[in-house]
Amino acid sequence: MKVPFLDLKAQFTPIRTEVMAAIGAVCEEQGFILGQRVAGLEKALAEFIGCSYSVGVASGSDALLLSLMAIGVKPGDEVITAPFTFFATAGSVSRLHATPVFVDIKPDTFNIDPGQLEEKISSRTKAIVPVHLFGQCAEMEKITEVANQRGIKVVEDACQAIGAARHGVKAGALGHTGCISFFPTKNLGGVGDGGLITTSDEGLRDLLLALRVHGSRSDYHHDHIGINSRLDAIQATVLHVKLGFLNQWNQQRRENAGRYTQLFEEAGLLDRVTPPWIDPANLHVFNQYTIRAHKRDQLMTHLRDHDIGHKVYYPVPLHLQECYQPLGYQKGDFPVAERMAQEALSLPIYPELTDAHLTCVVDTIRDFYTSHSLVS
């Protein structure tokens, strides 16, 4: 059986009529940039997340960049984050001519290790950007405690974690701002790029509204130097339709994740495969179901040969990326992140998978380990 890593058509088909009607309505209105469609989505998402405000922007990457701009990150500042994440987390820091300072991750959740934050804070530290990787929240109470003691802002990279929660508080409502991506592969994905910034700080919200339109609060009058980062009405109206299904889709992802873990245990594979660990304080939304796999690269070849979708997030930690060599980091500086880059493997997890799909994936993995008679 062929199991694709992601099947967006399977999600689109049952909601096609609703989505196309929504797009058609925008086309009839001919109002494509910001407007009431975007404002309506912003209100709905603020209510969903449990914050006071949300601001639609052009991408998750821009959400990070604009958040850092809004809290005043400047050249020479330092921003602490994890080296095991999508490039935009650190790239947004560098775009402002600030310096990303990395802290290693925890091997169980792949998230930043709060116990290592204090030693990386300096007089130049302006912000901490914890990443809720793969849909599971970082240990925000520990992170915000350290940040508050030192007067440091916390910007959540929740781009993979819409609907996730920690101690009942949703991602995006745990920091000074939260950043969400609507890239089509996300749990709530648009029909192109899109993003959102969440906050309960009215002053930040007002500044963000200006920064997303070149720093302007009225036509051709600019109080700040901003950028062009507007969420368009077609994205907003599609996302508004999909928002009504998000809780259901996230629950289906959790059920698929639980079934995977059960199948790995029943197959006797827990000595070869480490399923994701869920912190009891968290509600995980599984943007990815990421295992740690023995002999991962050989396993990937086997999966590819048997038409089983898979992907590595992320093969090269940020501190070892070519563009960050001037920072002076060396191999071995962040051993957990480096080990995860060699072991992590993401499997299909989208809501529309059937039990037959999940069983096929695990059976194919079992066959690999059985046929190769691998030893530790």
C-alpha cells in the first residue's frame, strides 16, 4: 500500500463546496487585502486561542520577524532560541541584525531545555523564542519565570502548534506574543502563505497593525519603518472555514499518534523506535509524529522503496548551518540537537489516514528491522 507523507486533497474533498463558495464570495466582493474578512478571522482566532488580540500577517516567518520588531529587537541585541527548529526561528533574529544565541533541547520533547537558559542570558539578551516543536508546547512556566526575573520578553514560536495547550492554556497565549503559520501543511493551513501574531498587550497589537503595513496608521503617513506583510482576504476566508474543523482534525491526529505508538509496542519495536513522548501538562496536536529511529537513514531508504512517505525535520541543526558559521559554534556544542538530527524521522500523521495506512507504515518498519537483524 502506498502511504503519502501528506494528502491535502483528502482534507479538501469533503469541504470543497464550503471552501469554494467562500473563495467565490471574496471574488465577487473584489476586496482582497485585509478588510472585514481578515478582521473576522482575527477575532475568531483570538477567541479560539484565548488571547485579547490577533493580527494577520503574510506568513509565520513574518509573524516572528514582526514580533521581534514590535518588542524592540535591534542590531547588537541577543535572542535566545533552540538550534533544532525551522530556519525562520533564528533567521528572523538575524534579519534584524541581532544575534541568535542557541540553547540545547531536551531529548524527550525536542523542545528547548529551560534549565540551560540562565547561563546563556547576558546584558544584551532582549528576548527568548521557545519553539513548540511538532505541536507540543515547551515548558513555558519555567521559561517565563526566568524571563520575568530578568525583564526579558518571550515570543512563542507556535507555528506548528495551533490548538496545542499547556496546563489548559493554548499556545499563543503563553508569551508576550505568539506566532502561528498557516502554511498549507500546518494543522490549520491556507491555500498559500499566511500567518498570525497573538497578544494580550493592546499597545503591541496597535504597533503590529502599523508595522504590517509599512509602519503606517493612516494612508501615506508613517510613524515607524515596517514591512509589507498583510494577510489577504482569500486566505482569511478559507482559514475561517477550516477553523470550524480544527478541533476535530487535531483530535484525529492525536488518535493516529496513539494508534502508532500502540502498533509499535505490539510489534516489539520499542528497542528500535522511540515514539514521541507527551508531557502530561501538554495537549499535543501532532503537526508531526516524529520518532527516534535506530539506523534511520537505512530505514528511510526502505520506506522510500515501499512508497511510505516520511521526512526528516531537521537534518542540520541551525548552529551547524553554513550561514551561521561566523557565530563560532562547533560540532558538539549542542549534543542533543545534533543527535536528534541523526535520529528524528517524521511519519504520516494527517487526520484522514486510515488504520490500514497506520498498520502498513508500522509493518513496513517492522519488516526492515526484522530483515536486517540489526544490533545496537
